[in-house]
Amino acid sequence: MLVLLFLSVPLRNSVNDLVSPGTLAPDFTLPDIDGGSFTLSTQRGTVILLDFFFIECGWCEVALPDVKQLLADFPNGFRIVSITIELGDTEAKLKQYRTDEGITWTILRDTQQIYSSGYGVTGAPTFYVIDARGVVHFVKVGGIDVYAILRPQIASLIDLRPVTQLTAQLSATTVEVGSTVTVSGSITPTIGGGAVSIRVVKPDSSMTNLSATTGSGGSYSGSFLADREGSWKVKAFFAGDAGHQPSESTELDLVVKPSTPWLLIGAGAVVLVLIAAAVWYFMLRKPPRYAQPLPPPPPPPPAAMGSFEVPPAPVPTRSSQLLRSAAALTPVALLGAFAVATVFGADQYVWIQVYVRVLCTTCIGIG
């Protein structure tokens, strides 16, 4: 027992070799006892308690209930990592130690002796409180009053307010210039009267901030005018209050397209209808009643009498008139299709080729 107590106290009284608070904690990668590894620099955003110990350390055994209570007090945003400084603590021994003591956190083997070269540890237990930025916040040597001393230090780094979650959605993800877009969402847990800020980033990177307030059910909404073409970004923020942590939504994408010139399209359609009606009328109209009939053709010369007969002039049929009307209307239809294709951004060159080819075929018979 005396040997255990001797081994558990600092090997020397000086703590000058310890990493000072306010200093970036030395990074390391060490194996854990389950076949994985742990890298300190990957834990940004989480408060870390490094516990340098070894199995046969008496004061480490004394401090263990306090360490367990710290983990129970801070279930979110906090992590404990124990690092054995004794090479004789094999993986098998550490697994048995974990089972016997009911340890639920990560245990590492210091195969690189970072406890001395990186952290200046001269005795066990030694505790380092590292903030979410990876900076050393507090150092404690020894196993006495671990909970009483470390809890306020950890509490100063962890927001104990309930975590919130903010959602957001757009009334439409693709709109035309001049449209009004509504942003709506809700906050969990339900907060009535919470202030929500909606950030709208325009295509030219200029920003507009909208203010909204959550209702009794935790929902909110706000609207803005999409006044220019391009890609927009929208995101909602909750600043938090005395009883809740801040949160933000995912960033939403909005595509704003040029507005469709419906007035121009409508005017073009009216013109095309009028042209088609006029062509149809002149192709199918009957001769006026007061028009004089054409005189009969002159008789053939006497010498040609009996040698041949002049065939009668063909009488236009209804089907031939319809064919002539269709041929006349084809260029008009193609002209209308070309105009619509131009408005909607279709391949105008292809439509020009089709239009010219059909027009030439219809009018002068060349392909």
C-alpha cells in the first residue's frame, strides 16, 4: 500500500514542465485498447479532459469516482480520455481494468511517451482541461478534490443551456425575376417569441437580413423579393436566449430565372392568328356575284380542227384548295414556331434552316 501511495504522488514538486494554460495543446495520435486510434486535433468543438494515469496508481483510484461524476454532469460537448503512462499496462490489463472499474470512456496507451515529452507529466494523476479550440484551459496535478476543482473549470467552457435545432425551407427553389419568395421553418424545442434572423445572399454577394419572430408553436416565416437573375443563398439563424443555445439552419439554394415575356408572346400569337385567317380567307373565298364570267377560249385554227381537242380547264376541288391553303400557312406556322423558340431559348439556327427550306420549297419549288 505504501508503494502504491508513493507511486501515485508527483515524482517532483516542480510543475514548470507542464503545458501552460492559454497554450495550444500538443497534438498526438495514440492507439486505444480496442484496436483504433485517437488524434487530439480531430476533437475541435469538444471540451476534452486528458487523464494521465496508470493502473497501480493509488491516487488515480481515489480520483476515479470524481472523474465518473464529471462525465455524468456534462453528457454533451464533453469527453474524457485516459492515457496510461506505464508501458507495463498492456492492452489486456487495461481492458480488464476498464471492466473492473466500469469505465465507459476512451483509454489510450502512450506508446510515444507524449506524457513527458509533450505534456511534462511527472506524476499521476495529472489532468488537462482542453477547450473546444484545442487550447489548454486548466491543469490539475493529484487526485484530491478532483470534482470540486475541475467541475467549475469545465462548466465555464460548456454551454449548459438546452440545444436547439432550427429548420428552414423555401416556398419555391426556382422562380422568375420579380417573384416573392417565402422562407419558413420552426425551432425545436418549441420557443415562442424567439428572434430569428434570415440572411439572404444575392448573386452579386450583397446581403439582406430579414427579421422574424417564432409563434407559440415555434414556427416563423419571412418574405423577400427576388429582384435579379442568378443563384441566391438563404440561411436562418437563432441567436439563443437565456434558456436555449443558438442554432442555425442548413443553407438553401434559390435559382432566379429571367421573367417570361408573356405580353410579347401573346401579341405575337395574335398577329400570327390574324395572318393565318387572312391567308385562309383569300385562298378559300368565292368569286363575287357581280364578277363577269371569263369569256370562252377562242376556237382552234381551222387547220387544226379535228386533229385535237382542247381539254377543259380543270375545276379546283375542295382538297386542292385545302392543299394550297396548307402550303400557304406552312411558312406562317414555321415563322410562329421560330418566334416562340427565340423567346424560350431553343436552338434558333435549326429553326432558321427549317423555315428557309420549307419556304423555298413552298414558294419556288427548290429544296
